[in-house]
Amino acid sequence: MQYVLDKGQELDWFGSDAIAWCFTISAAAFVAFIVRELTAREPLVDLRVLNNRNLAVGCVLIAILGALLYGTIAVLPLFMQNLLNYTALDAGLALSPRGVGAFMATILVGRLVGKISNRILIAIGFLGLAYSSFLFGNINLSIGMSSIVWPTILSGIAISFIFVPLATSSMGTVAQDQIGNASGLFNLMRNLGGSIGIAGITTFVARGAQTNQSVFVAHFSQFNPVYQQKLEVIQHGVAAHEGAWRAAHQAPQVLYNILAQQSLLVTYVHNFRLFGLLCLVATPLIFFFSKVRNVKGPVAAH
């Protein structure tokens, strides 16, 4: 399954025999695993622990959070390096404040758990994460680093408001002898969600850019006055340095490069907004949590 997720876009998903076979084997193994674990007297992983409503809801939410977290971590450096011409170092510096925001917020959240309902804290976290995603959804090619840093800090704070209360609510009603099983499934769903998120965002960016290019290129017509005007401006600019003949041949390519950049930019914007909508859709799930006895004292971070 990991091979399918990692190589799917590169190999054109089910257009590849290797992907199709790996998916088939993975699906069959998954069904066999479930049957075996539910029928064995002493299963390696006791899946019956998912009968606990809090844990089941928590696994769904942590998978969504994993997809959002790892998806944005994967796509933001690509956006900054491919479209804003950041170096790898600059991209890393722009994203590093997320850790600062998460660290500072974790101290606060650790003191709030037990005093404020976990559901309220998780809701604040998902709404904050949605807001930061929509901020990223307003980016353009003229933004400065601050337009990346502030949404990054906000997302770090929002994630801290989710992790600790979500873990507490998910494990709060699980029997003591099932904590090991429950925590293993909980962490597995986070990592699985992350893998799906990275594979999904990679596919959406690649195919979205192709779709947007096919839509935008329809405006490259000699009958489009805007296109003709832009083309003439570029030709005059190039002609001043390269001559009229070279300008006539280079101007369409320059304009097409701009179109390719804009197509990719729109794709990133759409995906960031999709992340924000996914956060909003996930937020109502917190109301399926049953009440957990308040925990006294500070709670360790996840």
C-alpha cells in the first residue's frame, strides 16, 4: 500500500500494472488481516477496541489531521521553491515558525485540558487550522515571506490545540488493558492519514496544473485582444535587446511560461482551500465524543 501511495502519481496510478497488482495484494491482505484478527483467540491487534466510540471517532480525526499536517508540509516547500524561487534554506526558515507556535501553544493547552471541555479545544484547533489554510488560499506570486510565516505559526498553534485534547478524548474511555492496542491504532491512523494526504496532494497538484493549463491556453488566440496586447508588450520588450526577429519567436514562449506559472499557482490555491474545507467538515465529528472525566493537572504533549 505504501508503494501504491508513493509511486501512484509517478506511474499513472492504475494505468500501471505494478500499481494495480500492489493495490490488489494490499486489499486482499487487509481483508485477510481483519478476518484473522477478529476470529483469533489472542489476536496480535485486537480490533474490537474500535467498538469504543471515542476511539473510533478519534482515529478518524487523527487520520484527517495527519493528512492535513503532512500534506501541507509536503506541498509548501514545493510552492515556495518552484513559484517563489526560494532556496531550500529559505523555505525551511519560512516553515520553522510552525514549531515555535506549536511549542508555545502546547504549554497553554496542557494547562487548559481538564478545565475546558476537550471538544471545545479540538473545535478551536480545527477552526484555527481551517483559517490558516484559507490564508494560504489567498497567496499569489507577489507575497513576501511574512505571508507564509503568519499562517504557519497559526497552523502550529491550531495543531497543538488538537493533539493533546484529541488523544485524551480518544483514550479517556478505553479500558486500561486495551491502552496499548488503542494507542497503536491511533498512531497508525495518523501515519496512514499522512501517507494518503501526501499522495493525494501530489496527485491533485500535478493533475490540477494540467487541467488549468488546458483551460487557460484556450485564451491564447489571435482573436483575443487581451492576449494580443500582452504579446505585443513582451515583443517590444524583447526586441529592445534581442531584435525583432527573435522577439517574435520568444514572446509566445515567455507568455506561455507565465501561463504555466499561473496554472500551478491556481492549483496550489485550490488545494489549500480544499484543506480548509476538510477542516470545517471534520469539526462536527467532535460532537460524537462521549464525555470524558476531566483530567487533573497538566497533560503531556503528544
